[in-house]
Amino acid sequence: MKETTILKVAKLNKSFQVKAKNALFAKPKQVHVLNDVSFELLEGETLSIVGESGCGKTTLGRCIVRGMSASSGQVVYQADDGNEVDFLQLKGKEAKTYRKDIQMIFQDPYSSLSPRMSVFDIIAEPLIANFKLSRAEIEERVTEIAEQTGLNVGYLKRYPHAFSGGQRQRIAIARALITRPRLIVCDEAVSALDVSIQAQIINLLKDLQEQFKITYIFISHDLSIVQHISDRVAVMHLGRIVELAGSDSLFGTPQHPYTEALMSAVPQPDPSYRKERIILEGEVPNPANPPSGCHFHPRCAYRTDKCSREVPELREVAPRHYAACHYAEQLELRGVHQDSAAAL
């Protein structure tokens, strides 16, 4: 089966100007939140973006859907008709034509839904904005998507405050799906929910992906969920992708020390097993004044002088496994699968 690339992100950058505190005449500093982020997304797959808080995951997702303006770079979208367009450069009617194909589910279902709109109006709003449909057609589409996402159709005239967190997130999912998009960016879509509700929403997302052939960018800090839902995983550190690989490959044989540290925090199913947790020493680098060379080197147990001088490129160190580490081929790093095997 031929793999189709639906999205190409090339050298995406995002910077903010930040003024120093209590410095009236000081020049504002440039804080680089995204640094030359590049990857390709295959149609129908789930690519997860993971990393510490502040690494740029959410900024990346918002730049892709144009919820935030990127400083430079390209987001090339291949439409259903085969046309390739730079999504970041589209304007006017052309932007409206393709915007409905890329939607986003936000982290907090309590703040992402307007309290002054009924559930029906919230779900119907993207339809009204993007299509010329009759009232009957809108009602039919909203009812259909509500049933598919597990919402009670009889409650569509109620307001968001009347629903639980899990139900609100179903409303947000229904709103994202109503335009029948090809790509959805899920920004911490289950992090604000109870564990039992998380499982329901994850299973719902997987069922909808199979039914509608949706492509997901799944942003999360929960590696257990990422391991369950992902086809591929990209690890971000201080605005850069430092590792990119298939889920099994990345969790089984990580090629970057930062990824190994993240893997050590993944809970194991055997409560009697005690594995060695990797504690990163030192402070998290300041994005306004990042370290020279590899940004991870001040906290890396395998660092050498070369790491502080040269920025490592993201390169293929194993088949379809990319890492930005000078010594990726030489290091033997522990993944989740080895730890799980040791626990049995």
C-alpha cells in the first residue's frame, strides 16, 4: 500500500519578544520557542509530539492550524484533489477552502466551549461558517455527529455547564469533526480528564480515525497514552525535535539520552518491579538564553566537549529512526520494552 504524505512541516520557527523585568530601557529579547522544526505526516497515521512542559508542543500545534502565526517556515498541505498548498500563506477564500480540512481539539474542555452557546450551536458553528446548508441539513449533520461521538441527542439544547468534563470533551470532538476534516491536532485532549474517562475518549478517537480515515497530531506528556495510540512519536526539547521514530522503535530502543530519561518515567504494570529512574541534574535551560551546542548537554550524563560546541543534526541513525545526538550509534540506551521484559 502506497503511503501518502498529507502534511510537510519544513523549518518552522516561532519567536516571541520578551522584555526584561524591572528594566525600563532594556531591549526586548528574542525567545525562540520553535527552532527549524521539520517532519512529514502520513495520511491516516497518528503522530504524537511529546516533551517537557515549555518545550514548544502546543505552540507547534497552534502554528500548524494557524491559531498562532509562525515566524517563518512552511506547512505544506496536500489536499484531497492532489494540490499542495502552503497552509501558512493562504488568504481569503483560498484559506477558507482548506481551513475546514485541519481542525484542533484543545486541552481544557471547560474553557474551549462558549458558556453562552448551546451544545447544538457550538457544534453547528463550523458548519455555518464553512458551508451553505439549510437548517434541516445542519440539524441532520449535528445529530449524526453527536450520535457518533456518544452524545445524547436530547441534550443538544443544553449549555456546557450542564455536562461533565468527559462529555464536554466529546462536544469539542464533535465540533472538530463536523466539517469532516482530514487532519486533527489534539492538544493534550485527555489530560484534564479522569483516567477512566481518558480511556473512553482515546478509544473514541481511535474508532473515529478508523471510520473517517482521520490523521492525528497528538500532543501529550503522558507517555503511557502515547505508546497506546501512536504510530510514530516525535520528542521535542527546547523547541527542537531531538528524536523521531515509530512508536515501537522509540519506546523499545531510544536513540537520544533525553528520550531515555523520559522513558524511565513511564509506569510499569508490575507493582513489585522497581526500575531505576533517571533523574536529570541541573535546571531546565532558559529558552531566552539557551546553552551552546546541544541544548540538552548540561543535563546529559553522556556529554563530551563536542556536545557543548556543535549542534547535532536530526539524522537517520537506524531505519526510519531519526535522532539529534552526536553519539546515537554508540550509546546503548534503555527503553520501556526492556524494562517490561525484566519485570516478567
